[in-house]
Amino acid sequence: MSSRNQVALVTGANKGIGFAITRDLCQKFSGDVVLTARNQARGQAAVQQLQAEGLSPRFHQLDIDDPQSIRALRDFLLEEYGGLDVLVNNAGISTKGTDLTHFYIQAEAAMKTNFFGTQAVCMALLPLIKPQGRVVNMSSMVSLRALKNCSPELQQKFRSETITEEELVGLMNKFVEDTKKGVHEKEGWPDSAYAVTKIGVTVLSRIHARKLSEQRRGDKILLNACCPGWVRTDMAGPTATKSPEEGAETPVYLALLPPDAEGPHGQFVQEKKVEPW
């Protein structure tokens, strides 16, 4: 058991926004900060870079597409800390550079990591979240725009206060199947696979927040989805308007909400403000 038993963890943290969030948490969070990355060498290089700045993150390998990797991380957190105080689900992929003539390949790859990978991490780690814990899922403003481009029927389902996780999984799988059949537009879906995966992440956040309120009401855990903004990263490119440090501001704000905070909870947050879903 660590002598400092509070712990925050950031997924996909060896570069970009995830790296900036980790740096910020190392400076502001009162416990240990675990930087995770799919690639061990890149993750350890990122930790060394922060150590050179006088910070002291820990490293643990995590590939959110790999159930065994997720289990190993869960076991590490239980053994070292007996749980988890802050979880920032930042890991994800863009669909840039994927063969656009085969839209379904793009849809399948993005859905596997961005939605199902995030869901798998939540399934393993949400039970570990300690009272007054904070969970931040990285979504995107494109999820809100894409929602408005869905058919009225899909919009109604995604905005429903009673949609279940099983129903959401069914819809995410249907999107991929519809792209394979070439009927996704006819079925009312928008034309961006990345955006649909982020609709999934936002709705998943709403569902998980609802479950936490029902099952662990007294624990004051706050879980939200957020948009970091348009950030200069490998994913968004060099012309984006925000630096990674600026992109980290909203997720870090949500990760460090004070212990007595009543909210936000189950919300979509941008620029530290709740956006109506």
C-alpha cells in the first residue's frame, strides 16, 4: 500500500492532452498520479520528461483495447492503493488517415477503441472509485454537433434519461453494421465515425452517472463527460486554436472538483460550463 494513498490515473497520457492533464495533476493533486500509455517505451519517456521538470508521476502500461492489460491495471490499483480517487479516460483514436473509401473500417476501428475501450476501462475501474472520487470521460464538441445531425428518432434515444447501457451498446453496434451495409445515412446516422463514438462516450457518461447516483448515493462521486476544445495535437493538427495545456483546463477542473461539490454530475462540460445535451 502506498504511503500516500490517494491516486489519480490518466489513460492515453504519453502525449497531447493526456500528457498535459498528467502534468497539471502532478502539480495540483495531493496524491500519486499514474500516467498510462499503450506503448511502454513512450510512456516511460513521458514520465522521464515530467521527472526532468521536477514532477513524480508513476507509470503503468494500459492498452484500452486489451482486456488483460485493463485487468493488470485494476489489480495494480487495488494492491497499491486499495482503489482509485480520480480517473480521466482520455485514451482514444482519430479516424484521420483511415481509408475513406471503406468508411466501415474507420467506423469499426474508432468504435472499438473510443467507445468499447472506454466502456471496458469503466467496467473494470468504476467499482474501485473511492467516496468523493471523480471520473472524467473525454468526449468532444463534435458529439453535440453530430447528435443534432442524427434522425429525430436517434436523437430521442440518445437524449433519453432512461436509456440503458445495453441499449446504447446496441446502437453503437448498429452504427457499425449500418456502415458495413452502406445504409448508415439512410438509417439516420451522421457521416463521422469519430463523432458517433463520442456521442457514445457522452451518453455512456450520463448512464454511469445515473447508476452511481442510484447505487452509491452517499459516496458523492462525480462523473462527467467533457470537451477539451480544439487542441493542437497529433489528432487535431497544428492549426487548432488551443495548446494542450489549455485543453487540459476543463478535464483537470472536473478531476479536482472539491470534496463538498454537489455537481456537475452526469453532464457534458465545455470551458468549465455545462452544455445542454
